[in-house]
Amino acid sequence: MDRLIAAIEQTQNPSVVGLDPTPALVPSIIVDEMREEVEQEVDAEQEHELAAYAIAYLEFNRAIIDAVADIVPAVKPQIAMYEALGAAGLDAYTMTCEYAQSKGLYVLGDIKRGDIGSTAAAYAAHLAGFGAHSGHVDMWHEDAITINPYLGSDGVEPFINAANAHDRDVFALVRTSNPSSAQIQEVELASGMHLYEHIAGLVGEWGNSSIGEYGYSRLGAVVGATHPEQGQALRARMPHTFFLVPGYGAQGGTAADVVGMFDTQGSGAIVNSSRGIIGAWKKQEPTSYMSAQDALDHVAVCARKAACAMRDDLQSALAER
Amino acid sequence: MDRLIAAIEQTQNPSVVGLDPTPALVPSIIVDEMREEVEQEVDAEQEHELAAYAIAYLEFNRAIIDAVADIVPAVKPQIAMYEALGAAGLDAYTMTCEYAQSKGLYVLGDIKRGDIGSTAAAYAAHLAGFGAHSGHVDMWHEDAITINPYLGSDGVEPFINAANAHDRDVFALVRTSNPSSAQIQEVELASGMHLYEHIAGLVGEWGNSSIGEYGYSRLGAVVGATHPEQGQALRARMPHTFFLVPGYGAQGGTAADVVGMFDTQGSGAIVNSSRGIIGAWKKQEPTSYMSAQDALDHVAVCARKAACAMRDDLQSALAER
């Protein structure tokens, strides 16, 4: 986790921009302009629309990355949004990750993979790349990924091993931000704990052999901003586990809700916002754009403003406590 | 689940062939021959190796599909194996699914996705396709997918909705076949149940609104062959839930272990074997192959023989009980 923590210190900003484009979040003029381009270049007619969206997502992401690269430490593309466009979308995903890394950003791939050991080892290529005949290839360009721990340690170890070998990190789901998560995660155990606390204990244990210079292991935890008291208790319970905190902004979490998830030095957590930043342009939409470039410029200006506001919001909440 | 059950009745074979290629399971002469081909056609040198494996996986799968299409109802490609090759691998995955469907097979995409509601809705494009400007596109060619239920109902509903709308099915992880799964799935709850039983209850409930002609809902459950008693108890507890049973063969499960997961009519479950069928050629490897086609022919013959043996094994175990 050292590279992420160093990047947070450098920007003085414990926040990550979620790059989760959807058809509704990308100005339609961008898709329209890309549609004209792909109609020239892509043969199969049924793939035009997918390719148009995929290229539009990539352009949209590039504009946002350029706008925030000097003020945020990291971005978190949500792979589901790209997978929804099939293979063309996944090309846009990897190109987004590669572009963000080229701008010095730490890339957290939100992929929530998880399977039995031999299959988890295949998914771990997200971090390990492919050991090719002619050398090593990094296909995914991710510095960290999220995983689902439901299969237990043999489904998690391959990710930790790959992270250790390639200086990457992993975040396991512990307490997610969504409304129905309590149905499973808050189930009461015979031991008196809730299930998410049991999983928190396992995640803490699994990370113990990879603690870095800042005192945090390579295995972090996802803890939703929508559970402030639980998050604060987990912070005390998991002293070596870095938190990825989704749910700030559009999902309802505030800076006051997340401060308890940081350690006493103001480290130990990074807070994600997706729609609040990449969709900020929608709150001040001009009547019309002249071109895709106009729209991208507007998206970029609004995203930077929102990212600065989020940084300032977190900084003052952390200073005040 | 009606289409799957009809296909099982037609073939009299409740088994599914796992298409999980790895570098070790594909004869190297196939990769070598594809490497020569891609060196002519793919510009970027660092992508040669990934492309060679991706095409080799596709050829390997096609040979197996051709060899078993008349005797098995379904195939289950494990997306992780393809994702390990990046975007080129995912092309091989979708082309494998499309080819299997063209041969009349039911395609069960083993993708184990799961996320919060809005993100699960994006993943549900695996079943729903993309509603394009110029019509509807199916990018993934899957008849069913597996999902991870850890996020609760709002992460599952988008998949059930897509399955209902597009005549597809979903299988949620309940009790997985791997050794460490007990760390979480067998945790004892305050209610006296184990966690997997609690999740089984939720899965049964979530499926109740989509029960088909054969009495099974569109939401099935993954129950590992390595837990025969638990599987038998779940069969009684979940009368409308169809089971996908991994772990037969290479992972240690036998026909006797899985019979309890079928209903009294011999329906209610489908058993997966991957390595036992697609890797059957390794047990009788000839000293050398003359060409990739020779190797593919050998893989195909061995796979068909192993698939027949598995069918006969399951049929007699079901007849004997």
C-alpha cells in the first residue's frame, strides 16, 4: 500500500475519482461524434453502437484524468460499466487504466473478482500480467484491484501473492455501501459478532505478512461510507488494513461520516466519489454544446471543481476532529 | 431454467463440460502453430503471445464442442481463464460462447460477478445485451451466468430482471467446492444455522417469482460436489432451486457424492467437470503430434470418451439409488 499512501501524501488528498461512465453520464454529443467516426472504420454494423460508446467513454475518461491528475492520487474505474459494452468496452477500460498510469495516477481496478484457488490464480493476472515467451506483458494496467472474499483464503492467496510479487495491492469487500448489504453482512453469528466483523478479522489476518513502510498491509478492505459507526469500529479493529471507502456523495455518505475511518495521523483510508465528480457537469449543463470537444471541456472543468471541493471537504473534516 | 432442463432431458445427461483452458491444458503444438499465424497478422510484438494463446484456446474449445455437442446439454466456460489473456482472451471467450450456442448448446458463463445495484445492472448486460441505436446486440452469448450474493438482494435483482426479460438464468454461489470455503460459508450463526444455509434461504426466496414449467426458478444455486451431506440437505430445503454442482472429478467429488443433490425424478441438478474432460488427452498423450490438427483430433476423441464416461457414471448412480 506504500505507493498509494505516498501519492495521497503528495497530493494531500485522500480521495479517488471513480471512472464509472454510463450512457446517461456521458454527454450525447460525444457519442454522436464518435458514432460518425466508427461508421467509417468498423465493418460490422451491429458493433457500431458499442464501439461508439466505448470510444466516447475513453475520451470522457481522458478529459477527466487530464483535469484531475495533479490534484488526486488515484482513479478507480469500475469494470462493470465497460464490460456492459462487451470486448470493445474492455479495450476502453484497459486504455483508460494505461492512460491514467501514464499521468502518474494510481489505478484501482474495481473488479470484485473471487473464485476457487486455481481460478483466482487466473484472475490474478490482473496484477501479475502474462509471463510471455518473448517477455512479460501487463494487459490490465491496474495498481490494485478489489476482490470478493466469500470463497475464503484459497481464493484470496493468489491475489496477495501476485500483489507481493509485482508491488500491487488488493482490497477485499468487508462492509459494502448498498442498502441490502445488511441481509448477509450484518447477520449475527453464534460468537456474537456480525458476519462482516468475522470477515474483517480474516482480512486483517491474511494481510499480516505484507505490512509496508507506512504500517499498512497490501490487503486493504472495502468499507462503505454509509456505515460510519461500523467503519470507525473496524478502524480500531484492523490497525494494519487500509480502507477503500465508497458511498461518499451520490450514495449519501458525508465527510463527517468517513473521518472515523482514518487513523489518528489522518491516513489509513481513501474515499471514492464517482457520480459526484464525473457527473458534476450535469448540474450546470449549458443549453447546447457546439462540439464534442466543447462538451469534454465542460465535463473537465466541472470534474476538477468537484474534485477540489471534495478534497477541501475531507481536509477540513479531518482537521476539525 | 426450462431450456436447460429440456436440454438435459433430451441428452439424458445432467452434466456440463467446463471450458477452462490453461497453458498447461492446451497441447503446445497448437499454440506454436497459432504463434506463427499471429506473427504475420498482429502488429504489436508484445501482443503476439497473448493472441497466440487466445486463438489456441478458441481452436481447442471448438474441437471439444464439436466432439461433445450431441451428447451433453451445456458447456460452462470459466471467464477467468480468458481474462488472464486480457482483451484478446475475452474475444476468445465470447467467440467460444457464440460457437457453442450455434451448435445448440446451453452456455453457462462462469463469471461470479456481484456488486451494488447500479453496478450489478451494468454487469447484467451479460444477459440483457446492449439496447443499441440500431437494434439489440448480444455481446456475450451466455444463456446463464454465475453470481456472488455477498452484497444482498439489490445486487442480485438486476440479474434476475435481465434473466426474466431475456429468457436466461442465473446461479448464485451458496456452498463452493474449495477447501477454504468453510472459513466463511460454514460460520455458525446466532440462529443455529450455518451462513451458507442462511444464503440458501435468501436465494430460494429471491427465486420464488420466476418458477418455470418444470418447477424450478430462474435463480439456481452453486453447491459443490465436495459437500455431499450439505448438498442433500439443501436439496430438501430448496425445492424450487436448480443446482449447479462443481467439484466432480479432478476436485474429488464422485457420482455417489452428487446423487443426493438431484430430486426424486432425477432432475434438479447439473454436474460440472472441467479438467476431467478437457484434460483427458493428457492421460494418454502420444509421443508426438505431427500438427496442431493432430493434437486437436486427439483432444476431441479423449474429451468425447471422458464425457460419455461421466454421463454413464451419473446415469448409473442415479438409477441405483
